[in-house]
Amino acid sequence: MSLVMSLLSIAARGGLKVSFILLTISLFTGLIVAVQSISYSYANEALILKEISRSPKLAVSHKPRTGASLRVEVAAVRLNGHIVILVAPEDVERYIALHGSRVDDEYPGKGEILVGERLKPLLQGAGLTVQGKPLNVSGFILAPIHLSSVILLTSETMRTLGVETTTLYYEEAEGPGMGLTEAPSSASLVRTVTEEVLNTLTLSTLLLYAILALTCMIQGYNVVHESRRVLEIFSDLGAPRGRMTTSLCVASLAMSGGSVALGYALGITASAFASSIISVTLGLPYIKPIASLHLIYCLCLAFATSSIALASGLVRGYSSVDGN
């Protein structure tokens, strides 16, 4: 272990020229993380994005355009770290009908709420505490998906919460979008196209792994030759060749681990920035990058690829130097 620490200490002081190797691993890992995280984040919300981008069936404004407009009070609150939308229409059943929603159980009365499916993990038994007030859950909103993170309640219940609301008016949209119908298999089509895109990105990612491995191996070999005088000192001091080889492998693990961690931070930051740019330029909602099991798998693969390739290059270079 002392030999490993000596090698890492020498590398930190510039005796072993590994800075370019660390930068390469970090940048490749960051690129992989950015591509995978943002693509899977948008893939998970593909059905919502489809609904946002298609022709609208509802018109929403801040002022009533006709006498048939439905008045709705809207507010945003934070529950257990999640931002949740509270919706209080003057006619709950009509609001449900306008959205083409499906409801499980009963419509909400005073002191009751309808909860979107994605909010089920936040429930506390048969109720939910909002703004410090316990409310009973009368049922769940099963569809459409854009209402899955919404809490639906009556105007009277909304007033008891004391939150600041915005008044909106809903009505059926007018124009060319009203006569459009949607194919029953559109959801399956979206999923199929999304899977094809992800498969293509997976092939590109595998190519990045291959380039990363080749680069680390070549750079590791060259680093040993550039720093041969430093390594010859260890040989002159009687360091066993086997112990030296093991120390180089352990040092490559440490360097790869630190570089992958830095690359992860760079990738998450880059994907969040890219999502904000997409939101501003294309009008799509901002989607926070997710740390999924797939992303953890990508990090493990980047660590394994870079560490093994770097260790191979270092050991191969040391063998050639020590044999001369």
C-alpha cells in the first residue's frame, strides 16, 4: 500500500504525467452520462411530450372568452420535496370530462381530494397533509398522464388551505385541431420509436467505451515511457517487479475512480443545462435528469473499461521499460 501511495503522490506532483489521462476519462464519462441521462429522462416522459406537442383539445386563458368557460383555481405547493399542482375547478365533473380523464372511486367533496397516480407514494394512509391540513383521499386520477401529478379538489377546500392561486378559464379548443382523432396504437408507436432511438444511442455509447479503452491503454503505455526515470528509481531501490505491477494496477483503479466521479458531476450538469436550453428554444418542459439504475450501470462500465485499459497500458509499458 505504501508503494501505491508513493506512486499517487508522485503523480499528484507531476512526476507521472497522468493529467491528460484523468481529463480524458472525465470527459468521456461526462459525455456518456449526459447523453444517457437526458435521453432516458425524456424517454420516460415521452407520452407526456406527445400530448404537449399534438394539436390542443383545450383552450386556456386568464379571462373567460365565452359564457361556457370553466373557472379553475390553480396553485403550486411543495410536498416532501416535490412540487405538486393543486387544481380547484368550479365544476369538478366537467373539468374531468374536458380532459377525458378517468377517475377511480368518488369525486371530492369538502375536505377531500382526488390524487394523480404518481402521487400515491406521498399518501399517509388514506389521506394526505397539504399546507398543514389533513385531507381525505376520495379517489385517484387514472388518466390522462399529464394529470398524474395533480391534486384535484373543490374551490371550498382550496380556500381553507390559504394558498395563493391563479385563476384560469378552460373551454374546448376551436380550430383545425378539434376534428382530429388519435390512432388507438399511438402510445405503442411512441414507445416503439423511443426504444429505437435508445438502441441507436446505446450503439453510439458502446463506441465511446471502445474509444475510451483504446485511449487509456495507449496513454498509460506512453506515460510509463515518459516517466521511465521515475520508475527506474523504484527498481534501483529494490522494489519487486510483481509488487510494482500490482501497485500500478491499484493506482489505475484509484485514478479511474476519481475521474469517473468527476465525469459524473460534469455529465449531470451538462444534461441539466441541455434540458434547460431545449425547454427555452423548443418550448418543451424542463425535465430534471434522473439517476437511474441504467445510469449507475453506465458509470460502472466506464470505471471498469478505463481502469482495466489503463492498468493494461501501465503494466505493458512498465514491462518494456523494466526489461530494457
